[in-house]
Amino acid sequence: MHDSQSTEAFPGTSTHPAPVEPATGNPLVTIILPVYNVAKWLDTCMQSIVKQTYANLQIILIDDGSTDESPAICEHWAAEDSRINVVHQQNAGLSAARNTGLQLRKGEYVCFVDSDDYVEPDYVERMLDTALTEQADMVVCNIRKEDEDGNPVKEPDPAFEAKTFTCRQYMAYALRSSWKHIVAWNKLYRSSIWNDFGYPVGKVHEDEFVFAQLIARCSRIACISDVLYHYVQHDGSIMNRKFSIRNLDRIEALYQRFFFLNAHGFHDCLLHTFDSILINFMDAEKYLRNDIQARQRLQSLSIQGRKLCLICLQQPSSLPKKI
């Protein structure tokens, strides 16, 4: 199936999803793939998707204004597999592309795959089986970080717990663990937790903005220690770029997280979040000290940060920990 449209970025974090199919013994799973200038790697990713051992899939490719051969590759795959929908939209960024996919989803479960990564053949089957068995609203798998030649950049996390958590248990575990628990991919979500929710358009570190709210919408989160997702690190990837003023979006996201956690009673996560804010401030001071625009934004953020200090001092933790 093919669609061509110019999609406006959703305001804030609100989306208006399509009706979700009722639960069945063979639930539909929606896979959302944002696509932007990934012609070199898209076929590898798509091979891993269409050859999944679990076949009841809706596969949505969001071409976000690509200027290489990616749009043609998307159309080729759609012509080969009726489960694939292609949307072509004006470039609006990763958040807008994911939001478009969320708007079009029909599955009872949904997952995101970055189109320059790839997954194991039983990725969906294993994740879905865990979701059904554990009655989990979200399932998280371990990952393998590798370079473009398939060589490991970093070995899979041996401390990755295979466990089912409550919402509050997972919030604390994830924030003290690693970035693998923050990113959108390597996860299967119950589709309903995305109702009236989405990614902030125009921001980098978009996963940081929505993490806490997503977890708060879940009752149970299950983790799988097996490596089912392959994160391929490219020289031009967002996570591999030099520090710039756009990295200050992460401080803004952490601020929002801090106030959300405080308002919803996740007080045991506040000091850790505050630590992350301080670390990011120090990185910004180090790398952006000669950027006048960045320093102005940092000064504004530091003024807001005084409110966080007062909240931290009111927490029942020990004084050395607070300091």
C-alpha cells in the first residue's frame, strides 16, 4: 500500500491514533520504521523485518523527505509485500516520522525499528510471547552495538536483567542502568499506552522527553536478556555526533522528567535524575563555552535549575547523597 502526504508535526506530545484492533490469539503487531537517507542500509533492515517468524505484521515506512534512493527502495519493498505501508512526507525530523507511524498504527502491539539497524528473525515472536506470558505493557530486549561491518563496538550488557518489573520498580532500575532502557527501539509496547501521546517535534534526544511518561502508563514491564536487536553505529548518526547546542535539549528533557517524577511520587528517582542534569551541564560548559547562543540558553536553564535544588533538599535522603 502507498500513501503520499505532507504531514505537519504534531504539537506537543499529542497524537490521534487510528482505532486499535481488539485482542486476539494472533494479535497484529505494527512495526514503525522512520526512513531518512538510509539507502545504504535499508535493504538489510527490511530483510530482517519481512522475514520475521511472526507474520501478522503491519509494517509502516515513513520516508521523512529523503534525498537519496531511500524513497524508491521503500516503494520496491511495498510492491513485494502487502503488509507494508509507505508514507512520503516533508522532512520534519525523527519525532514527526514516528508520530506519523503512531497515527497510522492498527496493531494491538507496536514497536519502532531504526531503518539503519536490524533485528533477529524471531525478534517479534520472542517479544510478543513475553508480553502475553508476562501480561506486560512493555517488553525490552538486550542489544548488540556494532559497526557498519558487523563487528561489535561493545559487547551486550551482561548485567541486563531478565525480569518482570512493576512500573515503579522499572523506573528506578532503568534510570540507574543504561541508555538501552531509554531509547524507543529494542522494545515492544502495548499499543494503547500510546493513545493521545507521542514524541516532541523539533527536539533531539526525543526518547529522553517521553521515557518517564511512557513507563508511568505501564503496569508491568518485562526484560529479555537475549540479544534480539542490532544497533549499528554509523559515523553520521545522532548518537555519534559532536556536542552542540542541540544537546541542550537533553537538559530540557531531564528537567521535564524531574518535575514529572516529583509530581507523580517517584521520589526515589529524583536525585539520580538531578545527577544526570549536573553531568550534562558540565559537558555543556566544557564543549560550548565559546558559543554565545548556547551560553544564553544554559543561563536560562540554570535559573530554572534552582527549583530542582530546593526539591532535592526536601527529599528524605542522607545529606552526603544530596551534596
